[in-house]
Amino acid sequence: MTRSRHLAAFAGVCLACAVGLVSPAFAQPDPDRLVAPPAQRERVVAPPMTFASAEAHYNFLLKRAKGGTRHTLASLPDWSGIWQSGIATMSMAHPVDAPLSAQYRASYEEKRRQEREIGEVYYDRLTHCEPSAYPRWLVEPYHKEFALSPNQSWLMQEFMNETRRVYTDGRPHALPDGHSWLGDSIGFWDGDKLVVWTLGVRSADYLRGYPDNSAELQSVEVWQRVKGTGGKPDRVVVQATMYDPVGLTAPWNVATSYVKADYEYRIRYWDCAQTSNDVRDSDGKTTVILPGEDGFKAPPNDVTRPAAGSEKR
């Protein structure tokens, strides 16, 4: 796939995520405004100190919050609605400032070489309908939706129906079935901030073309809704610190945010097998079937209208 083809396909994905493929019955947002890069990526706010592990980081914040805030349904922050993806606001940018281990630095540099020489990374694991997984979940270019309750919070992404369940009732981590794509997340509230500790993930990546992570990765995230200023919409900001003794030589601080959508959109069930247009070429490279090409799978939520004059009266 040529660079122009790759960029066209990626632009189509971002546009679909931005406008949400909404029905014409609703007012359409301005696509140019939605997909244009923000004036500034989300600024990284470093933790109060450097910690040796995610556990030490999490326990420090829990102690500082005096065990956390015990919310009721009425006192929880309002994160209702649809939120746009965090890919345009993420702090990650090439070349990444991650303190990668030698092995993971070499893998990342190989991806960079492929992008320089042919305009894309040869292979992306999402070709096989794998979920984005954590930590890539944070910045995958699809809508987010959040459901908060006193004992657990659901952080939902439309792509692959990926839902992170964050248990805030004081229970410890549990991995009865071993590691999973999204890992196991526990947390607590510190006022209007949700603090999350995640572990038990699988080996994956931060995003296509970006560094890989090992299954030893753990993270501490701080989530907070921030009010927009100067006419800008509110956003949910995530400050995250990655701890990976295999892939990193030191903690790595990253940030992203999700902007409140100003349009109507309903998240539907995602069936990758029926909607994915990512395939592997005969040479093993990931490519995309574009509209009009043989094998293209049209979105199942396209509106089919009857022919003019055939409507029932």
C-alpha cells in the first residue's frame, strides 16, 4: 500500500470517528473543525515524585487522598455523553521520548525505518481483529463513553466493544484467568479525580508505529473532567505513568484527553469480522480495502432509503 493510500485510509477512519457516521436527522458537526489537530497536545503533568513501581505510586496517591472519597450516585462527577478519541490530543509524538530498553528501542527504530522508506509500518496486529488493548486503548481513534457508579466505573470504547471496568470498592487486583487485553484495574476517587492502577495486560503496543509494551507493563492513571475555556468544550484529561521493567528503563509519563462531542451519536455493537477492511497482502503487509474496491465492507449503519415515490403513505 502506498503512503497516499495509507493516509487516505487513516483519514477516513479519523473522519468517521469525528463525525460519528450520524444520521442526517441530527445536525452534522463541521468535519474540518473536528479532525484538525488541536493547537496544543495535552501537556504532561508529572507525578509528585519518581516512584519505583506502579504499586508504590498508587499507594502514595491513596494515602495522600486519605483512603479516597466515598461518592454516592449524586456526588459523582458528570462524565455523561459521547467523547471524541484522544489520538489528536495525545502527548506521544515521533520520535517518542520514552526511556525504552535496548530491545524495545531497536523494535521501535525498525518501525520508524519502515515509515520513512515506504510510508507505513508493514504489519498491524489489528489486521486480525485483535482489540486495541491497553495501553493503546487510551489513544485509539474511536469514541469513548463513561458510566460511573460508587463501586465501579466503566470506561468504554466503541472499537471492539472494549470496556475497562475500574473497581473502586476497595477490592485488590485479581487475575484468575491470567493476563488479558485490558488487564485488571482497581482505583479510587480523590474528589473529582479517578485514580486507576492497571496490571495484567498482554504484550501489545502504544499505537501503530509506536513502541511495543511487554506483558509486565503496569500503569497509574489520573482522570479528571476539565471545564473548557474561551468557548472550547469540556474534556476528560488522562495523565498516565507507564511502568514496564521489560520495555522501559524508567517510568514514562504520557497524557491524552477526550473532548466532549457536540453532536448526537449512539455507540453500536462492533463486529470486526463484518466491518474490518484491514487485510494482509501476499507479502504479509497490512493494507486497507478502500470504498469501490473488491471486497470492501460497507458500514452496516449506512442508511438505506426507498426509491423516490415508493414511500408508503
